[in-house]
Amino acid sequence: MDLNSFFRYPLDQLPFFLLTILIAFTVHEFSHAYFANKFGDPTAKLLGRVTLNPVVHFDLFGVLLLLIAGFGWARPVPVNRANFDKPRLMGVIVSVAGPLSNLLLAIIGTIIYASLVGSGALGGIENERLLTAISTFFYMFNLTNFFLFLFNLIPLPPLDGYRILEDLLPPSISRKLQGVEQWSVFIFLLILVIPPLQRATIQPLYQLAYDMYVDFSYLILKLF
């Protein structure tokens, strides 16, 4: 079997992608758990989720599917909003913390790489393979985190965007949404597996994430 045809990404890029999702998924789920615990819900803490240990956040099947099919998931952090003093407000903060953590990672990664390029630090690396590895990792890391920020804000379950919308809407409307939630999940899965729907929804998000990465990189490079 040709392993390059088995995985979604070329074998020489797999280590960089695995490292990227290791960091991105871990920080994302940790952010949910941290703020939930901070606001008075100990559920995640009792399950050992308020940690940056990636082992407790990874879902093996979700990661394998990500490598093979291009979409997957980490292990969701359980949140009991009934433990919050202000369930809806704190629920929004807990939900948005995950996507914002990916945005922060993307910003930090872009600043680091653009600074390395702009300062000429990479010019001193004579090893071409090392230079390629650094460039590949930062490109994949930054672009992936910009994409995860945007993707997780889609208002469809089980994404954070849906939980944010659920907490922002009046309770009467939120209850109606819960009644059709199972169908929204079905729509979400269709978007992921049907190519025309991917081209109409997911690909524009990739393009937007790429534009954000390029524009922010250019902004940092201008400082040099």
C-alpha cells in the first residue's frame, strides 16, 4: 500500500501536522476546561481536564480520522452551566475561549515566523532540510490555527459557535433549537463529507484563514 495515498497529508508533512494538532487541540480544550473551572464548574477539573497534557484531551479515533479524511475532533470538555453564577454569560465565555485560544496561537506563531524572516535569522541556516522543516511547520501551524478559530465559530452543533449562539439567544428560542439539534448535526456531517458542500462552505473558510495569515504576516514584516 502507498501510505501517501492512505493519509490526507504527504508523509513528509505528517510530523508537522501531528505536532500542530497536538498543540492546537490541547490548548483549545484546556481553555474550555480552565474557564469552566474558574467560573465555578468543577466537572472538567474532576476529570483531569484542566491540564496541558495532550493525552487527556485527544480522541484517538478523531485524530486518525483527521489524518485520513481531513476532519476529526478532540475529546470534548464536559461543562455543567448550572454551576455558573451567570450561566448564559459565563457559558459564552467558556465556549468562545476555545476558538480564541486558536486565534492566539496563530497570532503568536505568525509573529515568531515573520520575525525570523524579517530579521534575517533564517538566512543564517545553511541546512536546507532544517530550513524547509521550520518553514513547513510554521506555515501549517499558523494556517491551521487561523482555520480552527473560524471553523469552530460555525453555529452548528457540536461546534463552539452553536453553544455561543444557544447562550446568546432568548431561552425560548434556545429550547426550540435544542429540538432540531440532531438535524443540525446531520447537516454538519453532510457539509464535511459531500464535496460540493465542502466547496461552498469549508473551502471559503480555508481561503479566509489563508488571507488572515498572509495579511498578518505582511503586517509584521513591515515592521522590519
